[in-house]
Amino acid sequence: MRQIINFLIRYKTFLLYIFFMIISLSFTIQSHSFHQSKFFNSSNWVTGGIFQTSYNITSYFDLKSENQKLVNDNKRLRQILYNSKIKDTVLIDSSNINYTVISGQVIKNNYADQRNYITINKGEKDSIKQDMGVITDKGILGIIENTSNNYASVQSVLNEHSNINAKIKNTDHFGSLIWNTEHYNTVQLIDIPRLVPITIGDTIVTGAMSSIFPENIPIGTIKKFDLDDSKSFYYINVSLFNDMTNIKNVYIINNPNREEILKLEQETISNDQY
Amino acid sequence: MINTNFFINILRFTLLVLVQVLVFNRLHFFGFINPMVYILFLYWYPIKENRAAFIGLSFLLGLCIDFFSDTMAINAAATVTIAYLRPVIMNFVFGVNLEFQSFKLGNTTKVQQITFLALLIVVHHFVFFTLEIFSITNLLLILKKTLAIGLATLILCLLFSTLFSVKKE
């Protein structure tokens, strides 16, 4: 007994080190395999509050260019509206609405790590939930990962866990959008079969398979493509429309039918097992 | 033991966390270089203090940075490692001088100070990027990032340590 106590006293700093190391490693490895930790994220009120304060000060510096961006976006939307064949009043029937859109601002952005997360200043108060899609005026940005009352963290497309359904515009050939962690302007599209005719410059948009994003949201253009190791699928480098280093205003998309779709899929899978 | 030292450390802790998350985490020099200047806390921390408290404080510091930068607990793991290894590194760098009662960081030579800081940074960054990238096949990437970001951190830390020099004689 005495020897055990002596041992503990002698190696107390080492044991303390091992204790802290195990705590941090367990948190790290746990979130390597699956989602970001519920606990370790920047959407809680302390970190969110500090980022919000800093945003309140710095947001004035690029107000002019942000306004210009919003005007450009309005211009584009008006052009679509005036050139469409329907009358100038659009009927909005609440039973017909598929997607609702919430606006927000980025208060923290990162693109240098392997797993990048963005923090926005909208949270559960504004009815934001996990797994909603986040886009900008130019293209997709990511998926909501964690929420607190006033803030939410977004898993950026520049994240090695990110996996989004995407397709080549005007076709129905779909694949998965991933990131090989190399360059913040380039993501990869995989699982497009070899027989699909593609050329450099083709536009990539979100696919219809996802219950998170609506179909046909722009992502980027094909920069370079190659066959992968199996020689039957393409490995496509896509350059993003979004400048990931400079994002302020974002839109969060809510699909009210998502739960129904997920439930149905779940039931189908569990029925299959009998 | 609650004296000016205690308050200076608390002030340093808060300021370094804020400077790290609000300024240096947004630097993105060349697209990927974000220097980690909060290591200066471990460089400046008094030498003859309770080791257990020091390790605990370092863990807390790393954890604070982790909360802000969404990096799970990687910063905490790396910071605790250098906090534990600090006496070993100091023995290696300063040798016998460490035994003297009047030993102070400000009294050592510039080369010794830089070596001490550089070793802290290399160990920290190596642990950090090993855990972040988490695969042996990318060893080259780990070394590349350790070197490039380590160099940036070293330069900035040296600038800061001369700017806020503790030496008053």
C-alpha cells in the first residue's frame, strides 16, 4: 500500500499529464469518426458572443462591397422574374411551399484546417435545426452541424467529412462532392460513371437525391478530370463559384418535408430486413 | 501566493486567447498559415511554480482555443504535451544555469531563448498536426505544415517577446 502511494506521489505530474491527454484524445478521436462534438464547438454563447462583438465592429469595413453583392443578386433575381412567363404576382399558397429560407451572417470563417467550420449568428431562436442547408448568393456553403440559442456552427464544404449529393447540370448523372483538404478553392466530385460525356467548364449543381438542398443550386465548374483507381469512375476537380475566403451574408434553407422523407427511408430499410 | 504574478498570468491568459482567436486565426497567410502565438504563455510562465497547476492551466488554455476554433481538443492535447515536457526542454537548453537561485529567463542569452522557444513550438506543432491530419501516409504533409507554420509562429513569438520584454533592470 505504502509503495502504491509512493509511486503515485513520485509520478503525480506524469499521471496528471496522462489524465489530461486521455481526456483530449478521447474527445478528438470520437469526433474524428463521426460528427463534431456537441460540447466542443464555437456555437455556444460565450464564443458566439465574442465573435458577434468582433463582427459588429468589423462588419462596417466591407459594407460597401456587401451592398454591391446584394444589389447584383437582386438584379439577377429580377431578371429571372421579368423574363418568366408567369404574371408579375406570384401566388404563394402555404400548402405548396416546399422550402423556407432564413438569412444570416457569418461571424467566424475558417478554411485552413482539415475540418473547417463556420459560425453564423442565427440559432434555435430563429428555428434553425441540425442538417439544414446553407448557401450564399453564388452557391452552396455547407450544412448546419450544431445549434445553440443564438448561434449555429456550419460544416463547410471544405471539410473532410463533408459529403453532398451533386450532379452535372442538365443531366441526371449524380455523384458525391467531397474535399481532399488540399486547396480552399477546389472540391472533388466522385462516383460519376465513365460513360458520361463531360468537358472542362461544365457546371456542377446540387442533385435531387439530397433532402437537405433543393435541386439545381450552383456549386462550381469542372476544372480538371481523371479516371480514378478503378478506371470506371471519374475523379473530377471542381472549382467553386463561392470565394470561400470572403463570405458575409448566407441563406439557410429549411425543407419541411425532410422528416417525412427520412422516416419513409427508415421504414423501407427496416422492412427490407424481414 | 496571490500576488501580482497571479494577476499578470490571468491577464496574459485572456489577452493571448483573444489575440489568437480574433486576429491570428483569421490571418490565413498564403492560404494556410495561422500562427499560434498563444504558446508564449508557456514560454513566459514562471519557472519555479507548481507543476501540476501549470499543466492544468495549459490544458485550460488549449481548451479555450479549441472552443473558439472548432478543433475538438487538439490544441489542448498539444499544449498539455509541451507543458509536461517543458522542464526537460529547459534542462536541455539551459543546463546547469537552471540550478541557480537567481535564474531568470531575461538573464539568459538570446540564442538560448530562441532555442527554447523553437523547441516548444516544434513539439507543439508536431503533436497538433499529427492529431489533426491523423494518418501516417500524410507524414510529409504533417512535416511541411509543422515547418511552415512553426516558422511563422517563431517569428511572431520573437516579435511579441521583444515587444513585451519582461526584463526590467
